[in-house]
Amino acid sequence: MTEHAAEHPTDAPADTGAEPDTATPSEVSRAAADAASRGLAVTFLTRGQDGRPTHDHHAGLPIVKSIVVQRGDSYVFVLTPLHAQFSWAKLRAHLGVNRLSLPDADAAFAATGYRRGTITPLGSSTAWPVILDRSLAGQTVLLGAGSPGMGARVQAEDFVRAYGAEVADLSGTPAAADNAVR
């Protein structure tokens, strides 16, 4: 694990104005700037692999996947543990809608500014609403950082405050009917 300074030293105040590390991908710098503008303390870590993580944890932290979900003409970020599946029925009930869908890769990029596999609310091109699965509340977690092989270590409660995220029980064992009708 390599800690990586992006726009600012993580433990320093968010408005330090430090120059970005020249080895930092622009997407990570964008994520760092967004977090700093919201007063969110974040440490960027290199996972040491560019592909999808194969374990639920990295450096002792639960890895969070960010899923962009379409509801009508807008989107919402759903944050769950990496290998967990959320319940579409619970998400629909929480949002008070009958229909949700996953956008195709081009629509997801247009909505977030990130490619699939790197999507994160941090630095998204549009600040869509965020819903964090209750199982992650109260933990230090590793979010995506907008670039393959990078992660953003944050306190979940601080993230919820900074992004105005909702916390909801989205976990569940998916039934065939739950997955078939979104």
C-alpha cells in the first residue's frame, strides 16, 4: 500500500493550496479538490493493482463500490461493500420510485465524468445524490478515487456529512424477481 498525496496533504486543512503530486492522475486530483472543497479529510492510497479488487478489504479497510443508478432523467450514487449486492426493491422503496436502471457505459461516463470501474462521488462531474448502505456507517472505508488502482480512505460519517448522503439499509439477498424487474 502506498499513500499518495493528491491536491493537498491529507491531515492538513483542506485549503492548504499545496501543489498536486505530478504522479497523481488528473481524476484523483479532481476527486481530491472536490473533497477539499467540502472539508472532507481523505487519504489516497495505491492498491497496487489496476483491475477490480479481488478482496473485500485493502489495508484493513472495507472497499466500497460506487454504482451510478438512473432514476428517470437523473442519477443517484449507491455505495455498498465491494462484493455485496444491494436490493433493488429496498432502493426503489427508499427513493419512492417504481423503476430504476443501470445506465450503459457512455451514459454513466456522461453522468459522472468517470469510466466504469472508477466511478466515485468524489469529483463527479455532477453532484448526484448519494446513498450509503447502512452496513458501512461508522467505519473508515476505501472509496474509489476516479482512477484504476487508487482508493480514497475516508471516515464514512464524515463522508455522509460532506456529501449530504443518506444512509439506508440496502442489503439483501437478491431474489430472481428482485433482479429481473428494476
